[in-house]
Amino acid sequence: LRHGAPARPAVAGAIAGLLSAGLAATLYASHCTDDSPLFVATWYTIATALVTALGALLGSKLLRY
């Protein structure tokens, strides 16, 4: 299992957070009726940055082997 562990766990966590934020934004956007450009640019960007940073933080702690 050591060969399968990520070499840079913070980056792996950030990528996982970015992927999950993208999936959540896609699902939310397909059901939300408020699609103004200012709303999308502001809140989707803030939420994606927050989830990516949280993924990097948790990845550095939890993905170490």
C-alpha cells in the first residue's frame, strides 16, 4: 500500500476538493433557477476555493502514510 500512497498528500487533497466542488456546482446549477452571472461568479468561486483549501488541509493530515 505504500506504493499507492500519494507523494504529495496536500495536492491530492486539493485535487479531490476541487473535483468534489466541480461536481457539486454542476448538480446545483442544473437544479437552481438563480443563474445570474454575478451570483455564479461570486458564490461558486468562493465555495470552490473553500472546498479546495479544506481538501488540501485535510489531505495533508489524513493522506499521509
